[in-house]
Amino acid sequence: MISALLYLQVTSTRNRLVTRIKRLRQPKYLFGGIVGMLYFYWYFFRPILSAPGRGRSVAFQVPGLSPDLMEGIVALVLLVVVLFSWIFPSQRTALTFTEAEIAFLFPAPVSRKGLIHFKLLRSQLAIFFTTLLLTFFSHRLGGFAWIHAAGWWMILSTLNLHFLGGSFARTALMDRGITPWGRRLRIVGLLSVFLVLTGAWIWRQLPTLEPGQLKDPEALKDYFLLAVDSGPLGVLLYPFRLLARPFLAADSSVFLASLGPALVILAVHYVWVVRSNVAFEEASVEASKKLADKVAAIRSGNWQAAQKNFKKKRDPFVLAPAGPQAVALLWKNLISAGQSFSPRLWIMLSILVLSVGVAVAPTLGRSGAGPVVVSIVGILFSWTFLLGPQILRQDFRQDLQLMDVLKTYPIRGWQVVLGELLTPALILTALQCLLLWFGASLLIFTGLKNIPGAAVIGVALGATFLSPVTNLLMLLIPNSAVLIFPGWFHSKDAVQGIEATGQRLIMMLGQALAFLLALIPGSLAFSAVFFGLKFAVGALWSAVPPAALAAALVLAGEAAMGVLLLGRVYEKFDLSDELRG
């Protein structure tokens, strides 16, 4: 039976690869595949292939950390990961199978041990690709690539077995009447006792750090090594250090010397897993159904339905029986966005944030932390422009699979386009204005003498005028791509892999170029009004809001033209024709 399961896994993997290779005959996948391969070569393979002294042994080294210190840090990180896996999960053991695997494997004469071997075999494929990716990153810090790959595989495989064995143990405890909170209290109690013993040992055995040593990084590193190399903590970390040593090996001889103990730990975990006698079939069926529902929701763009706890949502506002059709689509998409974007919540949040900003600004000004906080707010404000349009997808990217339903609505094309864009644009504008005026209140009330209040208010007003139209333009570009290249956004088999990476890179670069070109007319209008008012009136900061308003009007005209043109594309759009072949 093991040979049959092995044949199933090998055949499935081969068919998946053949399908992806055949898919490259279509231009939309071929171009994406070429760009994806160039991306992976440039950022991952090229540094390895063109590294100087490729044939020489260069030890893996993080700047400022000795090998012993790195080993202690890695062991401590592994210990924390393992502790989290025992404390937080609360469900029973549920090996995730697809619906087809449940239908064919569960009724078949396959033992539980055989199903466990099948899942372990399937997990190796994911571990292999994860190992490959991590090796590309870690190899930049020196060392042999094959040592890194073997070390990563050893760590990931052991952790995978430990997580599975831990889930079996948790299920056995639940069968004995020990609830998840009872298990957590026991583990936290044991951990507390161990920490007390470790603290007492450090207090008795290790020398006390002098005040001068607390400012010396080397003294702190030596003290950390003493704590993790001996005593209770050293005993607890010893298996994790053995597991980390193959990855940190400087050459082949050190690697082979450290390989034996790590393989023993891996073998012990394997025996633990395969000899566990825990029923997981019922929980696996339920987990697989939830996974299938979540995948279907994600593929359709309904991310809210993919969440774990789905509840009935309140209407964001009362939709009138008659009114602009675009408002109805705004209402629909705000519901899909969830309760986090209700108008009442945003009004209350705005009042709270601005009040806090005004209250804490003087304290921040006296302490000198004002510029740091303002810089953080500015970074968050910038990230809303860069990442916001990619994260908020309550538009055509969400409704593409429901396009046949949208086409039945008696709504003109430009109204549908405007309604689809309004929800993410409104959410982004609200978030940006909140961050903008929070930062402005901090700048004004911190009392920074080198930044006049008139300058802060002028720039904030100008950015407020530009924010909504800029968001509309940024959202118009990817939504145009959805209707022009629907095959890159809609796929029955959920395209993944190198070609999908290439498609995303092409779309990202294309969107950035289109947005920069769209900003040129607005920038010219801003410059003309700003410098005209500056030379005519002589006021610098008071010229910013009128110039920003002029630029916003130009950009609004561009957005209106884009909505009208995209509305015509929508009216002629037929998803079945676009995806045929």
C-alpha cells in the first residue's frame, strides 16, 4: 500500500508539472513565466553562480555574532517555536486532505499509519521548495549551498514531525478529559517553574553584571553564552543546538560530524509520529471541508467569507429605494469589506485619534520623541499609497467571477465602474486623512520652532485635496487591467508558481508606469498655480492648497475620462470569450 501511495504522489506531482509546462503555450502564461524566471535568476541564482571564490569554503557568518552565539540564538528560537506549538493550538488533530483524497483514501484499505506516511510524503514537497528558497537567502552570508540546504531540510522536517506529533499528543490529552486551557495552564506552570529554577541558578552560579558591562555588547554576548551553555537552560537547549549544528557547519567535515545527532533527533520524532494511535479521520473531514470552502471564497475574491468566524454583517448605511446606481454598488462592497469600515466607527476613531494627538503632542515635544512619532506616521501614510490599492480589492478584482451577475443589472457601464471603485477609494481616503491630520496635529502642538504651523496646515490641506482623486487613479489602473487582461486575474485552477510571479511583476511595473504618466498633467497644473501665486502674492505655504486643488481638478478630469472609457470596455466585456482557449 505504501508503494501505491508513493505512486499517487509521484504521478500527481508529475501531472502538475506537465500541466504547468503545457500552460506556457498560452502567451499570458509564457510572458509571465519568462519574467518570473528572470526575476528568480537575478535575485537568487545569480548571486550564487557569480559569487567570487565559489569553490572555496567560506563559513556561514552573521556580522557581529560568533558561531557559538549563533548556535545559541538559533536553539532559543527553535525552543520558542516549539513552545508556541504546544500552548496556542486548541483543535483536535486534523490532517488536511483534499475532497478527492478523502473520497478515495478513507474508504480504501489504508491504515492510519499509511495515511500518516502519505501526508508526510506530501509535506516533503513543500519542505523541499521552502528549503530551496531559504537556502538562496542564507547562502548570501557565506558557506556551502549544499550544507545550507541539508541543514534547512533537517530543521524543517524535524519541526514538521514535532508539530504533527504534538497535535497527536494534544488529541490524546483531550480524549482523557484535559481541556485546551487545562493543557495550557500545565505547560505554563512547568515553564514558570523552569524559569524560576533557571533564574535561581543564574543568580547563584553566574557573576553579577556590573553597570559598565550593561553598556558593553561583548560582555552581554559572553554572559548570554554562559547562560545557554550550562545550567538548566543549557540542558533544555541542548537538543535544539544539536539540530542547528548541521546548518551552521563551516565545512563538510564539521557537517558530517554533527549530522549523526541531528538524524537521531529526526528519527525519534518519526517513530513518535508513526506509533501514535490517535483517531483523526472525523476531524480531517471537517478540516478539509473548511479548507475547500475557504479556498473557494478566496478564489472568488470574497476574503471576508474566508475568515474563520463568519457572522451576519450590519449594513454600513441605509440604502434608499431610489438614487444613484453607483451608491448601491458602494453599499454592497462596503458590506463585503466588513464592520471595520462602518462610517460610525471611522467618525469615532477620528475624534479619538485627533484628541490623543493634541493631548500627547506637548509631552512628545518636551521629550524630543515628536519627530520620531511623526516619521512613523509619515511612513504609514506612504505605505497606504503603495500597498493600499493592492490590499483593498472590493472592486472588479473581487467581482470578476460574478461578472455575469453584474451584467444583468440595468446600470450603465461607467456607473458600474464608478461604483466598483468607490469603496476602496473611500476607505483609503479616510485612512490617509486620519494619518495626515494626526501627524499634522503632532507637528503643530509639539512646538517645533523650525516648522511653522502655516506650513503644516497648508501641506495637510493640499494633501487632503489630492488624496481622493489620487486613490481613484491608482485604483482605476489595476481595475482596467482586470477587464483588459482577465485571464491574469481569473483562473479555474488558481495559477501559481513562476508564471504567476512574473504576471504580478509585469502588472506591478505596468501600474507604476501608468500612474507616473497620469501624474504629469496634475504636476504641471500644481507647478503653474504654485509658482504663479508665489511670485504674484509672495506667500509660500498659502499657495499650496490652491495649487493642490488645481492639480486635483486635473486629476479628477483624468479619472472621469478613465471611468467613461473603462465603462465602454465593461459594456463590451464577455468573460466567456476572454477566457476561451
